[in-house]
Amino acid sequence: MLRGVLLGSAIFELLRYEFWMRCGGFGRVQRQMQKPARRAILRGLAPEEEIMRAMDLALTFYWNPVQCLHRSVAAARLLRKYGFPAKLMIGCRTEPFLSHAWVEVGDRAVNDSPAYRHRLPVLMQL
């Protein structure tokens, strides 16, 4: 049952990101991510690994293409909902150009390779 709830929540967060982007662009996404986290009423109900598995599964069912920022915003919000102190990280380098977004809990990447933190200077943390 929890897997189904997590999957539905992950798809909802992916949809919410698209709504924010269409109704205000990245500025709206940024404002929403900077809001203080509400009290996590679901704290401790799901382990971090299970939440990330649900997000990966949601990406296989999602009908629109999903880029790293979309995926990371949704994952960070879902992790926060379950009480994890997730941070959205956005990094970029100019030569050769590369930009990427990922989620960290503590000092470790949870939805991507930890190498991005070492390869890309962090531009923004939300």
C-alpha cells in the first residue's frame, strides 16, 4: 500500500513542477522551494531508498520528458514530505559547458552521482 501512495505522490510532484513552470517559470519554482518546509506529518513512514525507488518508477510512467531539474524538484519535495532534510542543488561550469540539478540529504547525493558535486560549482541550493 505504501508503495502505491509513494508512487502517486511522486507523480503528483512531477505534475506540480510542470504547473509551476507554466504559471510562473523558474521564479515560481524557486519561490516554492524556498518556502520553509511544513511539518512533515509523514515523518518516518518511508525509508529514503523506498522514496527514491518510487520516484524512479514514477519517471517510467510519466508521459512527458523529464529533465534533471524537474526530477530533482519533485524528489526533494517528496523527501521533505517524509521528513528528510533534502536540498535541491544546481551546478554549472562554463568550459566545457555543463549544468545539472540533483538532490542531497546531508552531504550525499541521493538521486544522482556524487561526482556532480565535485565537477560542478554549486550555483544555487534550495
